[in-house]
Amino acid sequence: MVRAAGAPMSRAALLVLADGRFPAGGHAHSGGAEAAVKAGRVTSAATLEEFCRGRLHTVGRVAAALAAAAALGIDPAELDAAADARTPSPALRATARRLGRQLLRAARACWPSPELDALAAAFPKGAHQPVVLGLTARSAGLGPEDAAHCAAYESVGGPTTATVRLLSLDPFEATAVLARLAPELDAVVEAAVAAARRAVLDGTDALPAASGPLLEIGAEGHAAWPVRLFAS
Amino acid sequence: MGAGEAGRVAGVRVATGGAAGVRAGDGGAEAEGTDAGVAQAEGAAGITDTGTPSVPTTVSDRPASPATVPDRPASSATASGRQAPHATAPTGAPAPTGVRARARLHARPDGRGGTALPVLEGEGPLAPRRTRGSGDAARVMLVGAMSGPLGGDRFGVEVHVAGGARLHVGSVAATLALPGQSGGEAHYDVRLDVADGGELRWLPEQLISVCGSDLRVATRVEVAPGGRLVLREEQVLGRTGESPGRLSSRLTVRVGGRPLLDQELACGPGAPGGWDGPAVLAGHRAVGQLLLVRPEFAEHPATARMLGECAALMPLAGPAVLVSAVATDALRLREVLDEALALLG
Amino acid sequence: MHLDHTHTGPGAVSADAHRPDGTRRALRIGLGGPVGSGKTATVAALCRALRTELSLAVVTNDIYTREDADFLLREAVLPPERIAAVETGACPHTAIRDDISANLEAVEDLEDAVGPLDLILVESGGDNLTATFSKGLVDAQIFVIDVAGGDDIPRKGGPGVTTADLLVVNKTDLAPHVGSDLARMAADAKAQRAELPVVFQSLRGEAGVTEVAAWVRGKLGAWRA
């Protein structure tokens, strides 16, 4: 089911939504960086960049497509089921729902809409975060490209700030990693939005399903640690 | 590079039998899509309506001759009624150059407590053979009559397991994705369908992505709410000491029509960036998944746990558990997946 | 998909005094202060003092996950289902002030799981003198310092010392040993805080947490009024 977009377009709303200070709980999550640091796979700005590149092209691509699809008005329950199928790790599914619930709280305060209320009613324990993100963008009058950009950027921005804390990495070097990834991020967004538009007609199987085995396996290991800095 | 050289992968059985030697991917020109070849392949399709072991009588080698018939238009194939099942070229366009081959397996109860195979067909490089089963299950081995798929090939396997039937499918050797003379992607499409009360164990040997190859694997599985499935897939990135080819493999599983699992892995030259980095494979050269779908998991989900450092057992959002693993080589990958299979019974 | 209950309306907004079903939610009191000042010990003492008369729960914000929650569990001050730990991603002040999402989720989950509750104590991870709780998360906050941290802390001020609804100067029994001047601390606190209350306590003493517990009861009375 596809519904028409709501509020009129506001580009500045994108800045509000994409701001790292947007209070949606992301600061307590490392996107797998804490597990990768502990395993010795991320040790520097260079290895952080490869980690982020891998995330961007796998879970980042999937999240961007889910967000774009939600922004286009595809049924959030269908998208949530598609997100479940693309997230084998139960720890990552729980994280995605927790972050989705936290984002929804912020979204309803910022851009109240009947669609967000309906999502909260249908998923009291949270829908997958990218689905909520797409519907939030929609309620803010943003389009699928904006939603996909937010999701793709979050997929690398979160691990980067987390790694600055975990490794005491030079923040300038870390931020330069994000800047270098920007062209790839744009390309991922373009492909994700195209897939989301196909999904409007062909169903959610048209959405990408790219996976990072070590992200899933690492998340399960991390969830079992007795002591950790980040929630995921 | 003949298939005989392909054995340089630790712990992997690689087919060298029969026709493999003639599939010289880097050597002589390919002979593909000749009328004769298609005719032979079609002739190979063996259909039986009994539960007795049935082997296609003339599972044929692809033409070994280096002679080519390059410009046969697709329309002539259509006119002759021999267009391959998966050919997609529009009428009037040049025919795709790779081999089209398909295998089909249907399993149903034989009425005597066992499982019959009313459809057991293969063609060209895909040859299913019924072997001695155990208990009430039928067992089929896919025999790699050739070493493909080569670039441009398009293989398809379809399996249907009816209610009350139990089918165990394996393969005698690893599948090698090889570069083809004509270049281009090869496709390997697998469709598995398990009805209520049916059980499929799909446990083929590894897929080895040889340097220079380009293969797209799509596995689509439909399991009815009361169906049971054990599925293993393992990808090995290159033979020992060799860089891998391009491989992308997508596994899509639905249970009762609802998405259960949708995972794609892309690796090798030209794959999206970061595939060998710390988020995806981190230098591991073997990656695999073991999926178990059972109605009982709906009531009693498995508990997530690590299996060593590089594998995890994960209950899915449905009546299933997935073991996902990476390893340095095929042997270690198989060890961890075997351990998981034993654990889950 | 979870359809066990609905969660609509203004209950989604953090500071709202009502739960989604229209009932008044629990009073939330935050406890902040520097590392080692005795926040967790004060929370444990409050639980022991109030648990027979009130339905209460605790959320801890550890710098390194679960230390404080585990302490409370070991001390058995409350059943385990009434204690929740929030991970803060190495930024405890962010979790109680700038982005309170995870803490709000924790207090709501506690009310859903073991409610109805009268009181939820939210303990921050040990941080610096500038850390304060968001009004979106708690209704009142206690700032806990101790005499061993230096008797000039009240004079230095900072948002915690200056604006907290209650300032607790803890470990007064140590004052003679560390050379802290309690009278000077009291005078400095008065200067910084004007009419806002200050409690000097020693949990080892006979009175223990009595004064702080009385202040909490007063807040609860006002909340229910």
C-alpha cells in the first residue's frame, strides 16, 4: 500500500534529522565498532575506513533502501518484516527495534503525524530504525533521497564517533574518513532509492539484502560480553 | 586450467570425472548452444514415476569440439522449440552464448512409507542421481558432469518436496565457478519448495569462486508453515593461494509466504567496497550458512550462542535458526557447520 | 509485530506526567555526582528505607556497564526485575541530559513490567560537576558530593551543586580524617544555593539516609497532590 507524502518539503528539516545531536539514542551504539576494535580488526583511521566502507555497502545500503521505501509510503509492517529477514542476528534486531522506538519518540515530538502515531500503536516495542527513519522523513516533508541519505550516513557516522572514543583516535582523521566516503555514500543512496522505487511496484524482495557476516557474528559476541562501553 | 587442477582447496572434493577435462575454460574456444548440444541435453532428461533409483540415461557432455556456432539467432532456437528454459534474449537478438541447463526433482510419498521421485531430470552439466537413502528419505546426489558454471552459463535447479516426503540432496563434489571464454556473468538459480509435512535436506558441497570467474547465485526457498528444511551453503573464495573471482550469492527464504531470511553476499573484484574489510570478511576465505527451519522453533526458539570466535548460532524472526560462519578455509568452515548441525540434531 | 498493547497519544512525549493508559506515572528522581561520592550507596540505602512503603525501581547509568546495577543486585536492595541498567556509550552525561532516549525507555519498560510504581530512582554514571539531569527525564534531582573529594567543591559551584533540588554532602564521618571543614562547606553551599536544601549525611551513622528519604517522601507527596 502506498500513500502520498504529507508535509511540504523542507530542506532544513533534513539538517535537524541528520544532526548527530538529534536525541534518538544513537550515541550509546557503536554499530559493531566496539566488537571490531576488541577483535583487533579496527586499529586505526585506515582500518576504520575499511570497516565503514563495508558497513556502508551492506547494512548501510539496506537501511537506506528501507528508509527510502518507508518515505515513499510502502507499508511499514511489510518493511519491518523485510528488515527482520535481512537481520539474522537477534541482538541486532533488538538493537534496531530499540533505536526505532527511541527515534519514534523524538520524531513524534518534532514532526507529529497520524502515520507516526499509527506506527507507535502497531509497534509499541519499536519497529526497525530505518523504517521509522523513513516515516519520520516523510512526516517532516522530506523525500526518499533525504531518508536514504540519513540512513546511509548514520551507518558510518555512528561507528566513527564511537571509534574516536574507543581508540582515542584523532577526531580530524576520523572525520576525514567520513568525508572520503561521501561520494560512495551518494552512490549507495542513488541505488537504494532506485531499489525502493522498484519495491513500490514489485514488493520488498526488490530491496537490497547485502550482508556483512562479521557484523552479524560480531554483534552476537558483543551482546554476550559482561562489560562493554556501547549497547551495540 | 582444467578441473583437475581445481583440487587445490583444502578439504574440498572437486569433480574431475567424465567430461570435466573438456571444459577448458582458459583453453580452447567454447562450443555452446549448438543445436546438437541442446538436443543432447534434452535427451538427457530422465523422467520416472516410480520410487526406484533413476539415472538419466544419456547425461551428455557438452560438445567437446572447439568448433563454435556463434551466430545462431535466438529466433531459430524458438522456432525449433529448443530454446533453453532460462533464456531471456528477446526474439531477434543474438543468442546468449552460455550453456542453459536445468535439473528438476520432485519428491512425494510412495505410499509404502518411503519417498518416491516422480520427477528426476537433469540436462548437460546437471545430473541428479538417486542413491541409497536412509529410512523413509530419498537421497539424490547432484553429479557434476562438467566443471561449470562458466561465464555466460545459466544453470537452474528446482526441487519440490510434497507433504509426507523426505528428500536429502547432496552433491558429489564442489562446484567450481570458472571464467568462460565468452566472458560475462554466469547464473546459478536454485528454487526449493517444501510443502506442509515435507522435509528437505539440501546439503551440497562448496561453491568455489575461481580467479577470473563471475557468478551470480540466487537461491529462493519457500517452506510451508509445517515444512522442514536443512540448508547449507558454503562459498570458498578462490583456490588455495588464488585471488577469488566475482561472486554474489543471495539466499531468500520465506516460510508460509512471510519473509524469513534474505541475505546477499558480494565479493571479489568489482564487488561493492569493503567486502574484504573488518565489517564483512576481514580476509577470511570461506563463508557459509546453515539454516534449519522447523515448526517446533515457533514454540521453542533456539538460544543464540557463539560457536568459537567466527561463527554464531542465531534464532531468526520465525521458526528457524541460522548458523553464520566465516573461516580461513573450507575445511575449518565445514568443521564449524558440522558441529552446529550435530548440536541442532 | 507486537500488538499486545497500544502506545498512542501524548504518553510518547517524555515529560508528560501520565502514562499512555491515563494513569499518573511514577515520580522520577535523579541522583548525580562525581565518581565515588556515594551515589550507589545512597540509592541502596533509599531502597532499604522506602521499599516497604513504596513500589519502587532503579535505573543505573554505568560508565562501564552493569557495575552499579550489579552492586544493587548483590546487596539485594530490590528484586532484580526492578533494576535496569542503561549503557551510555562512554558518555554518561549525554544519556541523562542531551539524549535521554535510552533512560526514558528504561523507566517506561520498568513501569510496564513491574508497575504500577510510585518512585523510580535514576542514578547517573559518575561524572563531573557539570552533569545534570534533563527535566524531560526526571522530576527532581539529587546531587551527591562527599567530604573526601575536597571541601572546596561547594565553593566551586557548577550546575550540579548550584541547581540540584537537593545537595547531599556525603561521608561526613570522614571529615576529621581528610581535613574537611564541614562548616565551611555548609556556608559555601548556602551561598551557592540560597534556599535550596542541603543534607550532610553519613551512611555509617545512626541517622543514615533518613533525611534524604524524608525529602523524597515530601517530593512524592507534592507529586501526588
